[in-house]
Amino acid sequence: MLGNLDAGGTRQKYRAIEQTTRWYGVAELCKAFNVSRSGYYAYLKRKSGDRDQELKEKIQALYAKYDGKYGYRQLQLFLLREHGIWVNHKKVLRLMQELGIRSKIRRKHRCNYVSSAGGRVAENVLNREFQAELPSQKWVTDVTQYRVSDTWMYLSAIKDLYNNEIVAYHMDLRKDNQLILQTFKKAFEKQKDVTGLIVHSDQGFQYTSHVYHDMLPKVGAQISMSRRAIVMTTPHWRVSSRLSKRKDSTSMIFDPLRKHKGELSPTSLFTIIRDRREN
């Protein structure tokens, strides 16, 4: 049982109640602190309103910073990235509606993406413009399979068209969505701000997946895809599987025995991945 805790100001009592409701009921706490339940709930409502007002100010500032180009999902990400605040996307949407603001650019994928064998296809935004004026302006990505001993291994890689640098790559024994997600996770850890980035790929099932189409817009990137008829005719970004035959600098070539930037060679990495799968 709680004794009489009638000490301190009313606001301090409300704070104490808020901090101890995980152990005691609100009614019991209000009685012990000699405050009304209606007063306590009014305090919570005011507090929520104050926090909402602070969030509105941050949302309004971010909206202005990016010229109103982004919607609630992107602003949710910017709140986390720039202010360290995690807010449910539905709440961000509600606060934007209360502020009377919305993305000036409607989400193109609602009309540009069409259903395709359970996935989505984007327009060819890159349109064979393989020159970039700035880093992280245009990325190209692909998945290539390699035969290592008696097992197939899959490599997902991203190249920056600005300087043909390999932004990130990931290798695994499985060719699934996680292969792609892990690659982009590494890329986004290196490049924090990718607002306005165009990411170009073919129409492989990983790139038409819903998780892929949900991931990139959230960080402010735009998805671009080659038409099916020209998927195999873009040497500027294709990861070649003919490792021993192609040496041109515009292709993302990976020798399975060569180490990359001081890391493990793909063959060594394959052995580690295989052992982990078996254990």
C-alpha cells in the first residue's frame, strides 16, 4: 500500500505518477499524491500537446529545408537522422495534416510503377545518361553469380557513376532480398545523405520487390530501371560474370581470389559464410 505522498508541487506529483504507473494503478497513485485523476490526465494531454508542438516545428523546418519535396515517410527518416527522434510515420502524417503541408511532388511510383509478376517496375529515369556531375548522384547496382568449387555464390554491388567507385558490395550463398538489403545497408552507412540520388538497376526480382521499392524512397532516393529488352546491354553498370575475360574499367569486376581494399577475398568470404550456414 502507498502512504500519503502529499508533498511537492502539483506538476512534480504528476511527473512522479507518470514514472510509477508501471508498478501502481493511476487511481491509487492519484489518491496517494492527493491529486485528481482528471487533473493528471489533463497534464498528460498538455504534455503531449507540447511535444507535438515541438515536433511540428521540426517538421516545418525540415519541410522548408527540402523545399517541400518530401512526404511524411521521408520526413520521418529526416527526424531520426538529423534530430535523433523516432516518430511513428502515422503521427508524422497527422502532424503534417494539422500544419496543412504535403509533398509538392507527388510520389511518382504510384503511377510509374506497374504490377509485374508480383513486383513493381519503375521508369528508366537514368535513360542511358551514365555521366554524373557529383558523387552519390547516380548509382547503378546489379547481382552476379559465381561458381566457387561446387557451390554458387552471389555478389550484389553498387557503383557510383561519378568516379566508377564501388560504393558497397555484399556476398552470400542466397540470391534473395536480404542480399540487396545488406548491400544498401552498407552503402547508407558510408553515405549518410543520399537525397536526390538515382539508383538504376535491371528488372531482377529483388529490384521489383516491395521491400526494395519501400526502402529507397524513405532515404530520398529515386528508383530507375532498364527496360526488359535492354537489361543485358548496359556495360556501364553491369557486374560481369565473365571474370577472366573482361578487364574494362567501366565494369564492376571482382576476381574471386583477389582481396578488395584490405578485406577478405570473395573465396575466403565464401568459406566463412558456408561454415556459418552449416553450423
